[in-house]
Amino acid sequence: MSNLPEFKLTEAQINFFNLFGYLVLPGLFNAGEMQKITQEYERSFQEGAKDIIEWTHQAHHGYKRKVLPQFIDRSAYLSALIDDNRIHNIFSGLLGDDFDYRGSDANIFENSTVWHSDTYGALFKYLNVKLAFYLETIDEKTGCFRVIPGSHQFGDQFANQLQKMLGESDSLKEPLGLADIDVPCQILPTKPGDLLVFDFRLKHATCFEGAVKERRSFTICGSQRIGDKDLPKLREEMKMAAKFGYRHYYGKQMMATANPERMLHLEQCMAQDDVFLEL
């Protein structure tokens, strides 16, 4: 997809990610690329209308948002993001050259989210990384991404105490008297072309006051390659995808257009695809 020089994370960026749990990569994709990505986004939502999930969850204050699973897998152009040296080398730099591609979803939403980690569908014995694209310019007044640096360090005293205080309500209102928007954090405004990279475990939220226009986003997920002894656990996680209508772990375009290099990142989950026959 990209004709730009080879992109790789620097040692400083990798160290920053490991310590704080996130990275912001401004202007990683240019305006022309974002125009094409946005066109494919809209086309995929139109053609995949029957697969859109009106999802309600506590993390989103009980508001509905539109979720399209297996998102980039629906488009040959978007599937090729996995091959793009920028995306590929972010994953390989953080997860290793044999990383697993673990799926993608797109979202259309207007609501804020509470402070939470993305723990769904991941084995936390392994590092799981999410890349997030936003298709609108957003800032602290319109619901941009907020993170609590270092909160991904599960087992660390601070991360454990934060999780305990958040409790089942995902709120610090009772223990600290803090509304979500007042929690000390790093505020990350973005514009189209910027890329957010974060550890699944990182506490994050989108907070705003007042009316906010519709926001469009999509994510691409990767994990370290799963060890053979943990493949039964991977299969159980894959079964959860059936709740979202999956009948194969990857979409048709993702598999049909895969070159040998991409197949390295698909093969482990594809080898477990028979799990859907068990349901």
C-alpha cells in the first residue's frame, strides 16, 4: 500500500510503549491514503449491513454503537494493511516477526466510554496490541482517546490498586470522588492519518461534555504467537467470535488475497478454524 521508505519503530518508541502502554504516531498515513481508506470503510458498512451489530455494553454507558466485525477482512485494499510496512513493522517490533493477526472491527458511535481495559478475546499470558484509526479530527472536547500511562502493567501495585478501585462499575466516582473526565490521564487528540497503538490492558476512555458528532473508527489487533500448550485456550477464545456471527475466524478477502508473508500471521488461527464446526 505504501511507497514510503521502510518504516520501523525506534528503540525509544518500543521502550516508551513497554513502559507506558501506548504510542501515538502522527501523520503515519497521508491524505490520499485516508481518503481511500474512508471510501472502503463506507463501502464495507454498506455491503455488510446485515452483519452490523447494535452493541450495548457497560463500558459505553449502556449506549448502543454500531460494530462491524471482521472489518478489514472484507476488503482486499484494507486487508493489505497487514502487509503495509508501517502496520507490519509496528506489530513485528512489539510482538515479534511471527505475530498473529487477531482480527479487526469498525465502529460508529457518539457516546463516551468509561475507564476500562480491552480484555475480551485475549490471552494475557501473551502481549496483545491494538492499532486504532479515527476518521474524524477529535480532541478533548469531542471525545478523543485518553489513557492512564502504565496502567497496563498487570501485577504492578499501581495497576492493581487502580483496577480494585474501578471495581465492577468501571468508575472512580465512589472511591475518589472523580468523574471520568476528571481522572488524571494523558489526552491524545488525533486527526485522520494518525495512528494510536496500545496494549489491550491499558486503561483508556473517551470522555466529553455536551453533544458530540458521530465518530468513525476501526482497529487492527495482533498478539504474540501462541505456544502449542496454550492452543486449547486459543480455541476457546476463538469460539467467542461466534457470538458476533463468525463462521470463520478470518474474512474471505483477507484469506483469498494473502501472500506467503501474510499467511505467516494467519496460519495459527486458520489451523484452529475447525473450532467453528464444534458449535
